[in-house]
Amino acid sequence: MRVTVAPELLTWASERAGLNTDFLLHYFPKYKEWLHGITQPTLKQLESFAQKTHVSLGMLFLPEPPQEQLPIPDFRIMDALTIGEPSTDLQETIYQCQQKQDWYRNYQQTQSVDTIGFVGSATLSDEVIETASKISKIIQFEPTQRQQARTWTEALRLFIEQIESQFILVMVNGVVGSNNRRKLDPQEFRGFALVDKIAPLIFINGNDTKAAQMFSLAHELAHIWLGESGISNIQSNDTHTESQVERWCNQVAAELLVPLADISQHYKAENPLSTEMEKLAKRYKVSTLVILRSIYDLGAISHETLWQTYNEELERLEKLTRQGDSGGDFYRTLSVRVSKRFTAALVNHTLEGQTLFRDAFKMLGIKKTATFYEISRQFGGHS
């Protein structure tokens, strides 16, 4: 049975998924004929097309393409300060996180957990240094701890554990769910925060460098303190953003990671700037771009030097191979992708018969019962 579908809906779905005509012709030889209205797809073909383009089948029967909007405030900036259209990968990632957050919120309520006092406790008029100090004390995040970490990966893992100890879910993933063929683009977004008084959630794009993830995590943590959900893609040095929220979160993140009072004791103005950037980046386990901004905030370099060096350093970093784990242990990776705290709570609730196994499998992105029980063995009982 052939079904009628508007050609502009097919074009919209393919563009939304970032798929070109040649790719679709490989799977649908008559795709061009569909676009020109020469012939129509069968229902089975349309179902397959919807699956390939990651849209619901019902959307392809609309009279015209829908105007989609992100479900949370969009603080991203692109070239020339224009906001790009969100990809289907980004949208699905947000929706998946919202579903997990909804589950965890309900779970926390069954555990009679109180609201988290620091969520939304800050305002844009609060002093940056004071706010960063409060955050540092609550999550017990000190520069000396990062100095003892051997690698950026180890420092990032410690940071995540400290944040999750305060009942904030942290998910770091470089793909949509568990689909390794759908990689998330760090140029589109670096992270987002879903603010909630009981189940706050931070998502970090795992395809970014570990040093960049450190800053994104601190930035989204500031969003939680401010009580402002939002999605971001800006770097530590993006002072040109028009958003007061992003500027404030950037400043708090920089102070949290590299306290000015601390870096002022270790920065040596007599040394070459590049040497100091590398040395201090290793000390604080952040990117050289964060260090560059902190040196500027010390008043040690001019605004012109800041931007010239920033652009040169950004170009250098983009040429380097991205840091990070190359796969690694599946179960450890899963606990990072889905949050160790969330995983433990979901596993325990499922084993108690309170959550259906099929729902747990979907949220964990797994298919095998044996995998679930191995997850249970490794992470059960830690919520």
C-alpha cells in the first residue's frame, strides 16, 4: 500500500538528520521520485525512512514541516553570534536525559528525599568569587586534589564523583544514547543543565577533550546553582556572548577551577606566556585556554594579547588528537554515560520489582539480561 507524503516533509526529515540525497538513495532507490511526486513510498518504506531519519512516522503525515524548538533555553552561539538549528542528535539527547531525570525524580520522591538547598540559591548579582567558594566547599573541590591526579581523565572522574555525591546526576556521552554511529558534535554543543530541586542533571558532550569537559562541567554546575536550565557551546574565553547568564557561569566556572588567589601565587610573569600556560594547565587539570583567561583576569596581559594568543592556541589545540579513553571497559563507560548514581538507583529499583525490566533496559541502552545482572553486580547497592 502506497501512502501520500508531502515532498517537503521528506526534505525536512533528511536535512534534520543531516543525511544527503546520495546516502538515502542507497537505501531508497526511488527517493528522488518521491521528492518530485512521481511516485509515493509504501507504508513499509516510509516506516524505514522514518527510522533512518530519526523522526516519528506520524510527523511525516503532517501537512508541512513542524517548527521545532529545544525544550530548554538555548545559550549556544555560533559564527557571527548566530544560533544554529539544533540537530536531531542534540534534541534526542535532551529528551532522553529528561526521561531519565523524570524517572529519578519519581524515585527520589519515593525515598522521601528533601529538596536540594543549593539548587537555584545563587543570583546573577552574587559575587563570582564568593559563589565559586561556596560551590567548592559543598562539593569539596580543591586545586590540591587535581594536582595529585595523574591524568586529566582521573581529575575529571574525581570531579564527577564529587558532584554526584551531592545528588546531581552527571552524564558524559559522545553518542546518542548507546548508538555509536550517531556521534555528538562538540562544535554544536558542549553540555547542558536540567535544573530540578530534587533531580538536577548535567550532561557533558563526551567527544570534547577532557580538559574542555572539565570547564563544561564547572560551567553547567554554575547553571545548577543559578537555577537556570540551558544548553551551552561556548569556550572558557567567550566574553563576547550577549547572555548575562553565560558570562556569569563562565566566570564562576573559571574561578572554581582556577582560583585567582591561588594562581597568583604560581604564575611567573618573567617566563614566556606559553610556558606558563602549559605549566599551570597541568597543575589545575584544565585547558590552556582557561589558564589564559585566568592570567588575563590577574591583569598580567592585555586584552589584545589575550585574543591573539587565544586564537593561536585554539588553532593549535584543534590540530591535536583529542584526549580521552579509547573505549575501555564497557561497564565503567556505561556508568559515565548514564551516571553511576542513576545506574545504581535504577538497578536496585528494578530488582525490587518497582521498575519494569524493559524500561530499565531502554534507559540503560542495553538489550541482554546477562548484561543487566552484571551491571547489578558492579553498581547495585550504591544509590
